[in-house]
Amino acid sequence: ISGGSVLYGDSFSFQVSLGERYNQSSLKVYVSDYENGEGAKEIIAYSGTYTINDIMGNKYIAVKNVSINQYTINFLPNDRAEYILEGNSAISSGTKNVSYGEILTFKVKAKTGYKLDESTAINCVGYSGSESLLKSKVSGFSSESDVYECTVGSSNTGGIRENKTISVENVENIIYTVSFEKVEGVTYLNDTGAVISDS
């Protein structure tokens, strides 16, 4: 790409602007007398402007270390629920690295003795704010409680564009019922001797 013409001995100044998906790159700018980059030297910007002084021949500028932004999704620990990120292996907490624009789908499953239901909230917090994620029931898990699938980012919003933290709230105890067979002449007592059921 031609950057313009420069007279012998003049200076040439320019700026480098990174697209949104690359704007966290630790870029380096190099200048060389050769198109193949041989003998390239790094130049430093001052107040965002790069300057090549005393030009006495063609110059070739190259930008290096440009990479897509990376973000971390942090899954907060929960004593009552666990996350399923890939496959069917569950974790209680952890992190997942994603690239700019990526969409991440994961599942939430209750630990033994607890249950997820419609009141369970799966929250996502980032720099731009917080939201309660939409959840959909997943079938095919051998569990007494529901397993929910959630998605962070969407194609409508351009996917993930910042670090996020995921948490789960309102995971309830599973409550079981103990029933006694009615037998004539039998009385059931609790551990303090109080009558529970009298036939």
C-alpha cells in the first residue's frame, strides 16, 4: 500500500489505528529500506505519531504483534452448582479464555442434594453492566434437578467484547419426604421420643 511521496531529506509522519477487535494488541512498528523487511528497525511513536526523519530512499513500514483481543470468562465457585463447559465434564469454578466476538455456550447443573429450577438465576457481569442470562432446559442428564444451558454473547451484539464473570444464585435444597407404613399397634417416634405417627 502506497503511503505517499516524500522529498529527499524530508520527514514522514503517520499514525496506526487498530480495529476494535485488535485494539488491545501490543503492536510494534518497523521501518526498512527493503520491501522484504531486511534490516528493519523498530520505531517508537510519540503522542501516537510515528516519524521517519531524513529520508534518502524508499522506506517500507511493517506492523507486527497484531492479534485478536482475548478475554477471560470467570466462573465463580458455588457450593450447590457446577458448570459444564465442554463435553460433559463439570467444574465447580474456573476460567475460560475466548476471542473477541466469540459466543460461549455452557451448562449449569446442580450438585448432589440440590436442584435448579425456574427461580435459579445465572448472572453475567462485565464492565458494561450485568444481566441475568436466558436459560433453557437440557435433556439427557441423569439428575434429579434440571440442567440449564446458557449463552454469553450473541451474533446480534457482536459476541463477547470484554471480560465477564458468571455466577449462579437461588440453587435450592432437594427436600425429600419420609413416609411411614400404617401398621396397627405401631407408633413411630422421633429421636427425642415425640410421636411422629400413631397407627
